[in-house]
Amino acid sequence: MQIYAAFHRFTENLHCNYYLELCALVFLVAITIAYFTRKKFPVATARLFGVGLIFLTANVALDILFCVLLDHSDVVPLPFVEAAAELFFAMQFLISYSLFAYVFYAIGKSLRYSPIYLLTIIPSALGVILFFTNCLHHWNFTFVPGANGLYDFIPGPAFFSLYILNWGLNYLATIIYTVAFRKVLPKELLRVLIIIMIVVLSAAVVQTLQPQILLSGTAFALCAMFAVVSVCDPDVKVDRISKAFNDYAFVDYVNTQRYEKQRKYYIIFDIESFGMFSEKFGVVSANELIRSISKFIRSVNKTTYVFKVQSSRFVLLLKNREEQLSMLEAINERFDKPFTIKGHVVDITLHILYFKNNEVFTNSDMYNDFMTRTLSIVNFKDSSCIELDDNFLKQISRDRRIKEILEECLRTKQGLYMVYQPIYDVNKKVFNHFESLIRLANEELGYVGPAEFIPIAENFGLANDIDFFVLHQTCAFLARNPQIESLEVNISCAEFFNNPSERFMKIINSYGIDPSRIILEITETIAVKYPSKTKEFMSDLGQYGVKFAMDDFGSGYSNIARFITLPFSVAKLDKSLLGQAENITIFFDAAINLFKNLNIPIVIEGVEREDQLKLSVKKQIEYIQGYYFSKPLKEDDLLEFLAKNN
């Protein structure tokens, strides 16, 4: 009872009930310690969140300190009470401003390089200064003696206008930017920001109505815990196996570095045949290898940013060219020696790419496009360590630009167009057979040939869209020109894995044309590489009457047995067979005899000279295609050509 009576005497004269704040302070201290003792990637948002945690903890601690000093102001010197109040209210501005700065960086902007920086920092800085200097002017608040011998806090003439203006301005700006850029923010972060603003504003309203109940610290603690659990947990950006930063952290870095002006020198490497290693020695050994490599990289240079962005791909970011070259030397020296992994002594080879300059990627999409295109071009057979110079990067940049232009063309149906090359029927002496070819013209890049943009389309997953575009154009051409007997159409091997026969026939039927007028070209290389899918694809469409031609026969594997097992209607011989070498002539004659015995018509491509024409006629080839007769023509020019030559 005595303890209860003492407690009652202590609490009955309190200005505020700050026991909730004490609990909140304990939680905030625990959260802050846990956050700063775990591995974090130093991008602006991570730094700002850490700063925000410090401000929140300091704010709650100052709130409690101010209340305690005020409740004992009969024995505590008044300047100490006033100093605690000044620090507390100044910290309120810093908290609201740090939240705004976090949102500003999260949407991909930088206060450091934005004029909005001045519009937001000046009012907050002015508010902080005015509260810090309150003892000189007492515009914000003052203390007067109360009836019980304690001092009472009295707001000054500028308190509410200054406090609400600054605090409200920052929170209003945060709300505006969150709503305006909601599509830019990750969904989880957007949800967290909305909840934080609701909790903070609700606590502010309740505390305004009940001044003796301090809820701001509780609200801050709840918001901090929710943010850490949802989007600001440092462990989310750390790879569990290697302890390096993961692909999520790399995306965060690449997408923000252009605003923070952080330019690093890149090294990218993959472990050669990592899948085979994992299959042979097991997942545990594979994980141990990953850990060993990551640990070695960090031991060479502790300031290197190490990312594990795929199962066996690492990205290293170094401060300067000297550190980059030093790291490359250390890597090459280490990987010249075998690794001992779980008792297995193994030689490990890396495929390494590195850059001469440090202005490489401006966003994660650019990195993904770069890797997609680069890995399809570079050849590690001659060297496992390749330096990419400015010319290579310019070429990759051009490829990426072509990809963007292709996407725009496919969306707007502008820029891509069809041309048609006549094929001469030797027996009928007319042009009744044609090949449709796609072309790309752009105001920025000019004419871009299919040899350049088709591989790019295939690399970036646009081949299907281009094929359907070509099929639409082909069918429309045939519908407009019923006198055209048949038209050959090139398609991508990507179609074989998407079961497109129904969509193909839907397009063909929508134009009301006979499917037998369409001949789909399939390259010999693709037929050999994907035999079962090729056969399935041809069978599905063949039942509707669509025909098939093997394109460029003689340029690749020339697997005769494979050709015979597939339902081709036409064989297109590559122009290389028109050469004069004895072994080529022997193969040429054998191919012609084979197809004649199979009753398969032959088209010879690339005929440009009269001697090639005479040779083709002599070999009794049925169809001849090439510049000797005509280059590929647009539709109007083709119709004019036919009017003159048929």
C-alpha cells in the first residue's frame, strides 16, 4: 500500500502520461540497434531510413525527457526544461522532413540535384532555427509558474502557425508525392507509406484532443516496426547463401545511382558449367563454392560492392579503375589454382566481363537488356576474360535502341513494312511465286536490315510478335492480289514452343484466303535443332493446307535424313551451292537428284549473274530467285514489275 501511495503521489501531478512513450522508446531502441547491426546496402533510401530511425528514437527520448523535467520543474533549472523542449520540437521537423526525403528518393528523384530541395528544406530549416533560438524571443513557447509550484508550458504567438505550417507542409508534400507517383512506387512500399501516414495523422488528432496522453512515440514505434518487417528489412537484400547483396539490392542500386551520381567500375562474372558442378557434387557443395567465391572477393577489397544476381553470376562494383584492375588480377591469380570444396579438389573457370569506363547502366532494364544481348554475342572460347570497350557498348546501346524501336513499331504498326521478291518459274516462264520479307525504317536510325534486327528481336522475345505481324501483312497482300499463286513467309523458331497453329489459322481465315497459298519457311538449322517441335508444328498447320519450305538448305548441317522425315513441300537451296569448287558441285548435284526423286520442287536462292542462271537451268531447277531478276519490291512496285514481265 505504501508503494501504491507513493506511486499515486508521483503521478497525480504529472502534466502528461508518458508511460506509453517509455514502452515505445524501448521498442525503437531495439529496432534501431537491430537495423544498424545488420548488413545494409548504402543507397539513399537505406541511409534515410536509418537516419529516420535515429530521429524517431531521439524524438521519443526527448519527449519523455521534456515531460520528466517539466514534472520536476520545481527543482530542475528552467533553462534545462526549455532546452529539452527546443530539441523535442526541432526533432519533429526533422522527422517529417526525413519521411518526405525518403519518398522523394523512392520515386527516383534526388533532393541533392533538384530545385524542390530548396522549396522543402528552407521552411524546415527555418522552423528548426526558430525553435532552437526560442529562449531569445519566446515566439514559440514560454513557461509560467503554476499553482502547484511547477512550471506550465504555454504556446507562444507563432507556435501553432509555425509548427503546423512546417510539420503539415512536409506531410502534405509526402502525401502529394505518394499519390502522384503511386505507379512508380513498389506496391508494398506504397501500402506501407499509406499506413504510416494514417497512423501518424490519427495519433496527432487523438493527442490534440487529449493533450495529456502522449501517443506520437507509440505511433512512431508501430510505423517503424511495420516498415522494417514489410520493406526496409536489410536481410531482404542479402543473399542467404553467399552473404553478398542479392539481385533485389542490385536493382535498387542501379535504379538510384543516376540520381546519386554514384558511378562504379563493373566486373561481371559467371561460373562456367555451374549446373554440371551442382549435379555432380550436389547442392551443398555448390553452395559452399558460392560462399567461398564471395568470401574471397570480400577479402581482396572490403569496400567492393558484391552482388549475387543469379545462381552463379556475380556483379562487382569498385570505386575506380585501379581497384578494378587489381581485383581482376587477384581473381585470375586465385582461379588459376583449384578449389577444395567438401573434400573435392576442382578447377573452376569464370567467364568475366569488365568495362573500361564507369558510365554503363542507368537502370535495371538497361542492365537486363545488356546481359541478354551481350551473352548472345561474346565468345569465351578465345578468352575467359573480356574487356568491353566503348565501341562494344555503343553497339549494345544501338541494339537496345533497335529493340525499343521494334517495340514501338509493333505497337503502332508503323516503321515495319513488307517487300516481296519475285521467284521465276522456269517451266511456265512467269513470276507466280514470291517471298515476303520484312524491313525496318526509322527516322533516327534510317534503314535497318533484317540481318541486324531479327537476331535482336529473337534475343529480346519479340520474334513471336514480328511473326504475327508478318503473317497479317502476308494474308492481307494475298487477299488484295488473288492472282498471286503463293507466297513464302519466314518465321521464327520461337513459334514452335507456343503452339501457335490455332492463332495462325485464325489470322489466315480472317482474311478469307486459301491456306495452301502460304508457304512457311523453316531453316535447316532450326529443323535439326528442334526436330520434335518442328514436326509437331508442321503437322498441326499442314492438316489445314499450309505448306512448308526448308530454307537455306546446304548452309548448315545438311541432315538429309532429317529433311526426309519432315513434311516439306519445297526445298530452297542456299546460294553457296552455286560455287565452282569440286566438292560443292558434287553436293549440289546430289541434293538436286535427291529432291527430284522425292518429287519436291527446288528453289535456288541468290542468283545474281547470268552464268548462275544458266547453271540453274542446266540443272533443271524449277524456281530461281535472286537479284538477277529483281530485288525485293514494295507492293506497288511488284505489281508494276509483274505487269511488264508476266
